Amino acid sequence: MTPLPPSQFISDCSADSLGLAALRLKAGFLVAFPTETVYGLGADATSAAAVGRIYEVKGRPSDHPLIVHIASMADIEMWAREIPIYAIKLARDFWPGPLTLVLHRSDIAKDFITGGQSSVGLRVPAHSIALGLLNEFRKIGGLGIAAPSANRFGQVSPTSALAVEEEIGSYLTPNDLVLDGGTALVGLESTIIDCTGKNPRILRPGAITQRMIAESTGLSLEESTRDEDIDIRVSGSMESHYSPKAKVILGAIAESGEGFIALASIKTPVGAIRLAAPANIEEYARFLYAALREADLQGLARIAVLAPEGEGLAVAIRDRLRRSAGGI
């Protein structure tokens, strides 16, 4: 893969560099940037041409909607209408943070963002560089940044700037930018909540858990994660997704020469290649995608994975692992 020219890769994300990145977005170019979940590939959410380049770089189906990142809760009404009270409660409690709200779209949210649907996904990320970029973009008239994960469609989301470079560097132009903000803290994509009905509904699990949502809204909800339960298309909802080149085998003990991912309390089988040994559930989420990428860097054919049990964030980890294994 052709490496990025040095001018595209910004490791010192100063106010000047964020201002430059905002200007590049306004001019129709792409900017990959860190969030607390994973790295996103951003474009001006009101520009069909710029958003079209996201689909081109990612190899993403045109009917697959994008999440719009906004600078603050105050921008919700610009992008959405008929906003239920429980959605406002969720935004107050968890924004900035790893939560995406799916709402009835306003006229600003065009088909090239929503995949032709009548709803739009919005979130305010909890990362200083992401928020700095959004605020700089707002200052020059930008209304929001469309930003799916910065990887080829269906493959493993990047949690570092280096992973972005390895994944899509050869697809970027000299005027596109990659902002380096270190390793993503959460490591899994945001929780997506359907807020178009009477009660909230989880479309994609994440760090904001079912219990947290119920406590915030005072409403009951059901966790819907399988495609047949979802009538709204959202990012990461395909049965085969987040997939490395190596074959992921769930619930298996690795054999000699195979990759192995499990909690640190589980010993590495003889001859297996330990890809990650997280001490707890939070570390499991943070290190998972890097471990899957490492398997491909080492040219491994198979990865045996023992998923964590329990509720909360463990649900999101199991969701991503199931999809990385092809929906098994």
C-alpha cells in the first residue's frame, strides 16, 4: 500500500491544524479524525460530492446511511424534527459521548446522508480533537460532519491514526488529511438508539448500555441487534461486518499457530499466538479491533476468540465478534 505523504498526516493537532482541517472539509475534501469510539472518515454533511467520496473511499453501498457528527446538543433541531422528550434526556445525559440518536430527519438531511430513509443519525463525540474540529467547522459555516468509521466497508474499524493510514491511505488524495489523536479510548462504535417511536430502541449496542438508557429515560426498551429485527438501516448492522481477513472462530480454544483473544485470566494454549489479553471488559473493547488487525499483519489464517460473558459493554463486544465471524 502506498504510504500517505507527510503533509496529509497531522500528529500535532493544534488550533491551527484544526482550522486547516475545517477549511479542507469546507472545500470538499476528507478528514479522518479520532473520536472516543473509533476513527471516523469525515466530510461536509451538506455536500453530496464530498459525502460521495466517503462512499468511494470506503467502498460502501450507497443506501447505507451515515452518522452526522454535530458540535453540540443545540444543533439537533437543525438536523431533526419531532424530537421526543426521551431523546432530549438521552442527549443531556450522554452527549458528548458514544451515543447516536436516530431521529426523523429535517430538510437539511438529504438522501445521500440517510440512505434514502426518513431518519438521520446524530451524535456529539467526546474527544477533544473531534470537538475542536467540529467547532472550527461551525465557525466557517459548517453544519455537521458525516463520519462513518475510517475503514473499507465491512472490515475492522481503526482505533489509531496508523490503522487509518494502513487501511485507506492509498485511497486518499494529497488534499485529504488524517488527524492523529492517539488510541481510541472506548474502541467500539457508538450505541445507536432509534428515537422515531414511542419508546427508545437499541439498534446497535455500545458503551451506553441498555440499563443506562432505561435509567435516563424512565422507559422500557428492548435490545434489537439482529438484522431481521430492524426496519431502520444503520451503520454496522450487516450480519458480516468488522471482519479481518483471518477467519474468526468464536468459543474455541486456539490450536498451535492460530491467534487467540481472551481475558487475561484465561491461559494461552500451547503454541497459540496471543493477540490480546485484556484485564477487564473495558480493555477487551479497547483492544479488540487492534488485535484483529494484528492477526492480519501477522498473516494468520484463524483467530480463536473467547468472548466475555455478562451484560453492559460485554453485549456490544459479543455483537461485534459475532459479526466479525460472519454472523455465526
